[in-house]
Amino acid sequence: MPMNRVQFQKGLSLAEFLTQYGSEAQCEAALEALRWPDGFRCPVCGGARHTVFERTGRKYWQCGHCRSQTTLIAGTIFQATKLPLTTWFLAMYLLTQAKNNVSALELMRHLGVCYRTAWLVKHKLIQVMAERETDRQLAGRVEIDDAYLGGERPGKPGRGSENKLAFVMAVQTTDDGRPLFLRVDPLPFTQQAIAVWAQRALAPSTYALTDGLSGFRRLHQVVACHHRLILGSGRQSAQHPEFHWVNTLLSNLKTAISGTYHAFKFEKYAQRYLAEFQYRFNRRFNLKTLLQRLARAAAFAKPRPEWQIRLAEVHR
């Protein structure tokens, strides 16, 4: 079997990371270049004319037009942080270069911070990932399947378990069956909910492949072609060639989550954890640039205070 070039790419090595982002000055310069690639622009009025000064060891930019002042991290996901940027960049490196997920407990040990801080850093960054993936739309041939997270005892078993969270995975493939992009969204398995989701997640020209779940019945009203395969349950459904990649990625997702996290609140934070898997998969073709892309997204993301991060499903 030939080597999978995507899977075996080198990515950004730890030595390369330390060379590029090993000091606070390097991280500040990198963030400044990502936030203002064409030079400073005032976040209030958009003016380019400015002066720079330092106060209490921090660099400030003052707009020459409206006189407003800003710092490098003001108005970004890093706003009000007491952590050095080297810690944030290390967290972004670990989250983007790991093959599987990285728990807040593991992040705590790598970053040398307390658990609460590690949890907040992780959730702010995966919130950025979730926001970047919110508007992703799949097209062409798309395999779609339903699945659950959770189901631990106590509670009743099966689809009606109060400990289970329903979600839908959709995988866009090439005509010859190779995976391109995916979406993973918490979603009740009702026809109305799935139809609303499809209008946002699938292009009108999509050729959708689903199993016989009744919730998928209305997809034909949203996409150009909908092919329902009545397969039943069990191994026959999981091994059907038409659903090879969606079943493979469902397995990878569940392994990544169960192998990393002992527990998390499915009903509150599932969107972020699913988006973390989705974000990395959809950008897997160039691991070397993944850290830089996340840092740029973080620079343009809205500030999220801790109280807001602890709310359920903060998207905008």
C-alpha cells in the first residue's frame, strides 16, 4: 500500500516552533504581522496614521485620526490575558500538531499553569475553531450519517438516553471517493432540524447519501439529489462502501474523544469539541501552516471573557 502523503507529512517540528516562536518578542512580532499584514489599522476608524509608545512595559498604538489607543491583544481572543504570548503560542502548537485531541489536564502540564487556566485557554482556542467552521458549506458528493456522544450510566440505554448527545457528520468526497472536507454538528434527528441544518451546511448542488433514518427524508427538498440507502443497523450498515469515509471518520472522532477526555459536559460544550476535530481535519493538507492559521483566526476573533466561554454554544 502506498504511503499516505497527507498522514505522513512532517508538519511543524518542535525545534522549528521554538526557533520561530521561542521568545515573547517573536510571538509579538508574529501576531502583529498576522493582525496588521499591511501595517497598523485603527480598529475604531480604520486609519493608518499612528504613533507608538510604551506604558508599564506594554506597547500601545495611538491612531493619528481618532486618537484612540489599542494594544496588540486588545479586541482579540487574547484580550485581558495575564499569560505571555509564548504560552498561548505553545498551546496553539500543541492543539494543531497533535494527531489526537489534547485535554485541558495535559495542556496544564505542558504549559505549567493551573487547570482552570489551561481549561480556559483550550476553550477559547477551540471556540475560535468553532467560529471559523460555522459557515463551512459542503458540495458535490456528501456522505451523511447520524451518531451519538456519551451514553454513560446511570440512565436508560438506547436512543432515548438522557446521557447521549445526537449529532450529524457529513463528509464531502471526490468523485473517486477520497475525503475532502467534513462537518460535525450537534443536532436532533428530526426532519425539520435536519432540513434547517442542510440549508446551512450543504450547497444546493449537493449529491447527498444517507441511510434510512426518517430524519433525512426532507433532504431532497434542499439538495439537488438525495439517495437514501435502507441498510438496517449493525455491521452491514457500518461497512457499506457508500459510507466508508463517514463511518471511518466517526470511528476516528469517537476514538479521539474517548481516548483523550475522561468526561466533559456534552450538552454544553460538544459543539466546540466536535469543531476541534472538524477544524484540524479540514486543514490537514498543510500541517506546517496550521499554527499560523489558528493564530491569525485568534487575532480576528472577538474577545471572550471566562463567563461567556462557560456558557453553552457561544458561536458569534
